Amino acid sequence: MMVPKAYNNAGKDASIEIEHEQFGVEQWTAIVMSELAGEVFPIDTRVPGASGLAFDWQKWFEEWLFLLSYTTQAKLPQPTHLKLYAADSFEATIPWTQLQAAAVLFAENDGSPLEQAGPIRFYVPNGTSKCLNVKNVVRIVISTEQALGDEAAYGFKQQWSADELRKKKVLGS
């Protein structure tokens, strides 16, 4: 199945940052990522009960790596982890070895942009978490940090406003 023609302009502006330690940050959209990956498939083939259209993470990465190496002539070290950052401050760090069946949900069944959980939703079936599911992904970091461990780590980033920090300091004094 190729990328559906029903995909309209509504989701094309929602960008996702892709960062690599060696090459910096690039801006991508869900539709352009799916086009680079090539074939798309119904997500429920990998994640029963989920719906929409997805592409294979590893296939996208291979094509992205080929594109980078072709345009820069550089050889990249093998990644060790993938870090995902969501718009709602949820973060996940996933060992690269757990990404064999990873899929990126990018569109509804009719090909339109995700109404919820977009611009993309990342699924990692069969990892150290039964099925890690990160919605509203806005930033992806491809990491070669060995020290990040062998298990997926995930949760909400603890955020404090300046006022909250001032109150804590006053109360703690």
C-alpha cells in the first residue's frame, strides 16, 4: 500500500524534529516521513486494536541513513537508543535492539492526518514494555549513548514554573 492520495494539507505543517548527534536537527512532517519509508500498512497488523496507517520505523531509518550518507558521504556509528519527546512532556528512551517491529502511526484509515495523538504516534511492540506507545511525538533523537541502558525508560518530564520554584524555596526555608 502506498501513501494515500486522500492525505490533505491539514497535517503537512506539523513538524517533527529529527536529531542526530553528528548531523544536528532536521524538520520533517509525517507525510514526508511516510513517503521516505515507502510502503504504508494498517497499524493493527502490528498493534491489535489500534487503527490508522503506519510505516515501518526501521525502513524509514534505513532510507534516511542512505539519504544522509549519499548527501554527506559520512559513515554514521550504529545507534544505541531512540529518544522520543511528546508535546505533552512525555519522554521515552528505547534501546535500538527493541525497535525491530516499531511502527509510526501517521494517518487515519482514510489517509487524513491524525486527529488525536499526532503529528505521529510511535509504537514499539514486544519491547521491555509490552507495547510502548508514545503519542504526540514532536522530537526524535537518534542516540549513540551506550550508558542509557538495556531497558526502555519512559515517563513525564517533571516541569516547574518559576513561580512554583520560588514558592518551594520560600516554604523550604
